[in-house]
Amino acid sequence: MAGWEELHRNSIVVDGHIDTLISVVKGKRKLGRESEEGHADFPRLRRGGVDVQLFAHYIEPDFKPDRGLLRFMQMADAFFGEIEENSDVAGHAKTVADIHRLRAEGKLACVMSIEGAEAISGDLGVLRVLSRLGVRVIGLTWNQRNLLADGIGEARTGGGLTELGVAAVREMDRLGVVVDVAHLSDPGFWDVVDVSTRPFVASHSNARAVCDHPRNLTDEQIRALAKGGGVMGMNFAPNFVHPELGSAAHPLSGSRGAEGAPRATLDMVLDHIDHIVNLVGPQHVGLGSDFDGIGDTPDGLENATKLPHVTRGLVDRGYSEGDIQDILGGNFLRVFEEVWPSA
């Protein structure tokens, strides 16, 4: 096997979820300049060896229920503007061919995703336009209820997908937009299993058996996701990683909790990977850091430059070169190849 540093460089590294656009649209940071704030920007992503970055267009609670499309458009404007200003190091990827082309050019492939389907505004025509703009992954909910489904924060109701939600999932399958079940209620998850005919993802969720937090997936859910060919991206939020933090604090946002709380670590993230691999094999796990959407990070994964530590940790745990490459990005790429439009 190649040394871990060479292996990381030679692998296609995909991060399934970051929230950095929030800071950009608020005028706090620019993606093209390395910052001491937050966790990610173009320079730090490249130093971390990231080849494909999914940029979440997160619909914040202040824009719900009726201004989700406006907020998406504001974030999309920031996304397109940053890529235009930094076209020498980054490009917009709408297809897998775009990913390979940009990687060959030494550029970061930037993918549009949406966190919270309020942006669809209850209209499948809007969904079709979003697809034409290049949106390739949509999280059906954040934590609250919307017109498509109940989020995990509404678990008491026992609600899943609405009729509109069922129609939206079917239309996403037709359009080649990946369904993302992160933040979705447990009944909603099972509705997606029943309705979707394509592989779906949990872009930034971990294993509930390792850390008992409602944002993580149960073993039964992981098996179902894997049976459909899907992938779950490991979230670095300490409350989703550390067994003592998951059930104790339960803030659905994934913040760290009280000062002096136990520290999450890189090894604990690897424990989640081990659990999923032992359960369903290495073909269904990837990375979904949630950088800039979490208030704290595990020790050893402080920002995007530290992502090679994941490769080193997997090597140390005896994973094969092929399995490591799958986990770093190959698995997400496989889903994209199966679901996304070819042109």
C-alpha cells in the first residue's frame, strides 16, 4: 500500500456537506481567501486534499416557511460569485464528467446542495428549475416540519412524508437529484425507502448505535440505506460523534454543549466508520463533515486541512487501499454516477 499521504493525494476526496456559504452570504468571509474563522474555504479545502465539495444552501429558520426560495437564491448568488472570482482554483460541477474534468485541471469541483426543501416552495416546477441551475442533492427537511415532511425535531408527531413529499421524491428520482435524508424524521426515512427508486444519502449523519443521538441512523436504517445502494457521510459534530454527548445534550443543531464537556476525537469518528463497515461493508460510508455548520470539532479534525488524518487513521486501522478510496469519495461518486444526469 502507498503511504497514507500519497494515498490521500491519489484518492478522489468528497465532502458531502459544509455550511460555509452562510458566512459568505452574510459578508463575513470569502471562499478564495484563507481565513482564521470557521473551518473551510478554497485554500483550506485544497490543502486538505478535497476534490469535490458539496456546498449546502441552508434555509435558516428566519426564512421559513415562505421565504425559502429567496434565501436559496441569495446563497446561490454567493456560490456562483465565489466560483467566478476563483475560477483558477474552483468550478461548478453538474455532472460526474465535470468532476473528473475539474480534478484533471487541478480545481475543486463545487456541487450545489440544498438543506431544507422550503426552497421548493411547494411547487414541483420550482424543483425542476433548481435542477436546471445545477442543484444535485436536496435534504428534504432540516429539523422542523415543512410542506414535504417532518424533520427529526418533530419526532413526537410520528409524521413522515406528505403527499407532496412523495411526489417530490419521485420527481427528484426522475430529474437525477439525490434525495438526502439527513435531518428527516424516522418515519420519513422509511417513506423514502418505500418511494425512492434510486440510491439516496444521509449526507451528514452517523451511527446511532455508537452515539445515541436522533440525528444519527439506527442499524436498521443503515441496512436499508445500504440495500438501496446509498451512502452516509460522517458528521464531525461532537454531539453526533461522542457516545457521552449524544444522549446527554440532544441539541439537534449538533453544537458541542456545555463548556468542559467530554471531547470528541478523530478516533471516535473512525469508530462510527468501523461500526458501519462491520454492519454493511465499506461501500456505504463517506465523509460529510458539516464544517461551518457545527460550533466545535473533534480533536484532530479541527478544519478542512486535517482531513488527511482520516486517511492516516483508516490506514492505521488496517483498511485496504481500495476501501479507503471508497470511503474518502468513491462511494459518493458511485451514487452520483448512478443518479445524476449525464449532461
